[in-house]
Amino acid sequence: MIGTLRYGARAIEGEKTRILQGALDAVRPESVAAAFDLDGTLLSNKPRQARIVRDFGRERGIELLTRCTPGLIVSWDLRDTMRLCGLAPEQIEALHEDLSRYWLDRFFTSEYCKEDEPVPGARDYLERVARRGGHILYVTGRHAGMEAGTLAAFRRAGFPLPDIVAPTAPPTAAPVQLWLKPLLADDDDRWKEMCHERLADLRGIACAFDNEPTHVNGYKRRFPDAYVVHLDTDYSPRPVEVLPSIPSIADFRIDEV
């Protein structure tokens, strides 16, 4: 496939319950913060991407694209999606630049991110964290302009809603927070580094979950005693390997133990 990455190969299904239980056990009175990324971690943005492709197809009168479903989003290369929708190679090359611009104008907006769906097991797992007394911190690379759509997706998914939504407020004891970067143009890597510094000011970070290798590695290096977990879903095509000490899971479905 053009540009397709093989996600999920690192996660071992038989180890998932043990890994998820280990992260829960890390939540203690002296260490209560549980940090969760959103895209590719708690939420799937494939429904968002599929809607963008469908809307483009309707505007251009391309029937095959109007039938795009989340299952046809297999990589970050829109040529893959168009091919799976049934377009011919010459159509794909002719439309790729226009669809890429169309996608970029819409992907980072509240209107479209409200389409996101929870990763399997995410809602129940967040409830488990809360019952343990954990403070749920949604630490995301989304910008403040996506707040309304993000909260709409949370409501649809049944996620705990944040007591605090702010890009730069100092850490507090609020049990549920959403940390958004101030501007779309702000660098994601630098933003996550800034969030790590804010997390260091809390009582203690128990566990952290992220799908991006760069970001999950950053958690482990900054908080070596935290239980850090990689979501082996999708991620940017940068040649970064997840640290060997970090376990991977494909979703949050946990067996009763």
C-alpha cells in the first residue's frame, strides 16, 4: 500500500490486561495523575477523516469518495484512502493535492473532531482510573480552537468531562483536566515537553498513555518511575522507535481479574 505503516505489530494481546492493570495499580494517594493523549490513544479520528473525504467527494461530484468509511482510512497518505475507495491511479494523482489541502483546512477544527469515536474500552478504563482516585489529565496536541468539538466527542463517548479546560493554567488538584496547546501552529513536541514540566509540579504522575513514539518516550525519560504505556494504533511516519522498557497495547479492553 502507498505510504501505509503496519500498526499494531508491537502490541501483544495476551499481555494487555496485565499492562492495563499495572497502570491502574500505579495510581496511589501519593501519585494520582493519569495522563492520556487523545488522537490515536483515547479517540480514533478515522471517522473525522472519512467525513472529510466524503464532503470533498460531494463537493466535487465524485460518488466513490462519498462512500468513504472509517475502515478505508489505513494511513496518513490520502492516496491510500482514494485507492481503497475505488479511484483509478490517474484520478488519485490528479486529486491528491486538492484533497490534501481540503483535509488540512478541516482536520484541526471543532466541526470535524466532534466525529471522533472512542478507542475500544477507553470509557470503561477511564472510569476505573477515577474509581481508583486517579486524576484524569487529557494531555493533547489539539489546539484551543478544537475545544468545543473535543468536548462534544467526550459527551458522545461517555468520557469524564473536564473540570478545567485551559492551555496554560497552572496545575491544580482538579480531578479531570483538558490541556490544549494555545495555537494550531505551536509545535506538538515542544508542547508535550511543556506539559511534562507542568506534570512535574503535581503530586506525582502515576501513569501515562500516548500513541506517538516521540511523546511516549518523552514521558518515560521525564518520569522514569511512572507506568508509561504506548498505544500501538497509528502515529506520524517519523523513524522513532518506542523504548524497549515501554509496553504497547492496541486498545483499552481489559479482562476481569
